[in-house]
Amino acid sequence: MERTLPYKEITNEIQVWIIFTIISLCIWEAVSYTTNGLFPDIPTVVNFIRSINLREFWYNLYLTFRNALTGYLIGLAIALGLAYLSSLSKFLDRFTGILNTILQSISVLVWVMIFLLLFGVLSPIPPILVSAIATLPVLLSNLLQSIKYVDKRIRELAKILGASRIDLFKDFIIPGSIPYIASASRVAIGLALRISVVAEAFGSSGGIGFQIIYNYSLGYSEGVVGWALILIILMILIDQLILRFIEWEAGRWRLI
């Protein structure tokens, strides 16, 4: 049965987004009023955003998205490799599960400090690696669960067809896991964007995180809120207009 986008549901959700935005703006103005201007009001932040040089805007945007997406791709590649190893034996499956638990237990702040010590404050590498290590547990957890589910349903069929272990993983398990990978990727990319900004704030020569901490150090509250607002809006647009659609389309691969 062909899947179609639930346009009525989307329309209703847009209405909710509009109401939520109006409420958020009202709260914003109320906070600004009650703090006597310590927290910038909407017109002040809008004027700051309009004053940003376009070249500076796109450059910092590029750095943040480069760091986040590169980190996500590295995390996905490692997750796929570990997922394949886990499918080879019960020992490797347990080992991968323990490794994933350890990675989930380590704070992102610890990884930021470690990579800054190893590569330096101005290196572009720490934000990328921090994004990778932060997204890895999300992707790996989802992959391990999906592989166990898909594996049970098609392992016998693959054996009948004479598939090797690598063929089983490459031609059966991965295609069957695509809906789960897409769902995990939607979460992981959003996480990578948030984490890369934190890493940029601690050590980087550019990016949205760098701009936020730079404006904070100068006491420009409108700059802090302005760059944060830019990131929030872009993340929402990417999630709702791109990642959500990809996740929906990937559902075509879901086993019935």
C-alpha cells in the first residue's frame, strides 16, 4: 500500500507551531520587561540579526554544519562497523553492548576537554570528534536493536539463499534497518548540531558556538540570543522540512 503524507495532520501541526510561537514570543517579551532590559527584547535581537554581515553569517553557519554533519557521518560509519562486528558472535555482541554503555556514561564535557587537550583550542578537529562521539551511542543503540529484530526474520531466508555473513549484513540486514537508521539519524543530527556548538564555544575560531561565547564575553546579550535564535530556527526547519520527510520516506523499507 502506497504511503502518502498526512496533509491534514501536517496542517493541524502547523497551527500548533503558530500558537506555540506566539506564546513563546509573549513569554520572551515578558521576561525582557521583568528583567529591565538585562534580557534583550525582540526588536533589539532582530536588529542585531539584521546587522550581521552576510559573509560572516554564512561562514559561521558553514562551520557549524560542517562540524555537525562530518561528526554525524563519522559516528554513523563507526556505528555500522560495530554493528557488523556484533552480528559475528555473541561475544562481540556483548562487547559492543558494553562499549556502548560506557560511551553513554561519559559526559560530553569530558570529551570536549580531552579533544581540546589533544588537538588544541583553535583546531577544527575537536567539534567534529565531539559530535561523532556524542552521536555514536544514539546510532549504535538503534542499530543493535534493529539488527536483532531484522536478523530474526530474515536469517533463515538468507541462509537458504546461500548468503555469507557479509552478504547477510550488506544485502539483508542494512536495507531492513533503513527505517531505524533514519529515525536514529534524525535524533543524531540534531544532537550533533547542539553538541558541536558547545565544542565551538570552548575552543574554535569560528562557528555559531564561537559567536555565542564571543558576544557573551563582550557583554552583548543581543548577540548571544541572536545567534542562539538563528541556530534554533535552522534546527527546527531542518528537522521538520528535511529530516522528518526522509524518515517518512525511509518507512517504505519497514518490514511488515
